[in-house]
Amino acid sequence: SHETPSPTTNQFQNTRQPYYNALAAGDLDIMRPLYAMYNRSIPAIKARVAAQFGKLTPKVTGGIWPETMTQFGMYNEGDWACSTPPAGKTGKGDSSNTYIRFHFTGSLELALFTLDDYTMTGNTTILEQYGIPICETVLEFFRTRFPNKDSNGKTDMFPSQALETHQCPDPTSRKSCATNPSTDLSGLKAVLTRLIALPTTLAFVTPAMR
């Protein structure tokens, strides 16, 4: 899933293309290893997020996978940079690579993969084993990373960015970053709508998730 074969780096921007097509074609046998790889890394990315956003209050929990990452859910050395402190240079969890600094949309797409899988197959085992843990992890991150509201009581997602296009060079400046990017808002709406619509008969979908 990387344009140049690499044993260490995965780019979700190139993963989504073949896997969306595989899902649409019903090639579900190759979807399962994808879910498994991300699912195995949940404890690691939760620990990474705790360090990456450790200077923020309230505490940021949950997890997110960087747009480009190692197979263990970590930034590679070129994207984080060896000289960058654990919480980023501004203390806001900013990686050195501005193209992917706050590019978290791929994690929402991954969550949607699993929900699409369930819609197509009705396979509750896959949903329980992979889908729900991935969705819970990602949504917990967004809930705790962006707890603030604006003057109208609406979500205030700052500092943010929209894909690789509208970047966030200075996470301390609203003029420098995106606020409430449509990419992440639409992803959250898609995932949350689908989770809310899950059958109430699924015992592993707790009321708190709805």
C-alpha cells in the first residue's frame, strides 16, 4: 500500500484505493488482515497518543493512526523527526511533517470500512472483533481531543487540517490552521450515523456508544 515498496511505512492515502475497491467487489478475505493489523496496534497507538498530546488538558485518550505510519501504528522517523519532542515542538502533538501533522481522516475511513463490511455481510463476529474496538478508539480520540465549543455551542475543532491540502504550520494560530475541517466532520457524521443505526439486539454495542 505504498508507492515505493517499504517494510516499515504504510500510507493510508494509497491503502484506501485498493481496499475500497476490494470491499465493493466483495473480496472480504483481504479485508480481514487489514482490520487485524490496525486492531493489534490499538494499545500502542493509545500509548502514543497519551504521550503525543500529554501536555493538553483535559486529558486526550483513545487513539488515532497517522496518515503515514509504521506497521505498529507509529510515526516513522522522517515524519515525526528525531529532534521533535514527544508532544511536538508547540506541545500540541504536532509532528514535523506538516502534510500529515493533523491529518486524521484515514482513521475515520478505517472505522467506516468495518461498518460497511457489516452492512454488506451482517457478520457480527467481525464487527465485534474488529469494528467496534476500532470505532471506539477513534471516536474517543476525537471526543477528548476536541472538547471545546464555540460561542454558539458548536464543536470547535482546532487546531486541525483538511487532508494534506489545508495544513497547519503553526498550531497556535487559527489563521495558520483549519477549524472544523469538513473532511473530519463528514467522517464523524458518517461513522456516528452508522453506529447509532446498529441493531439494538447487538449486545456488544453498549448504550454509551449510542
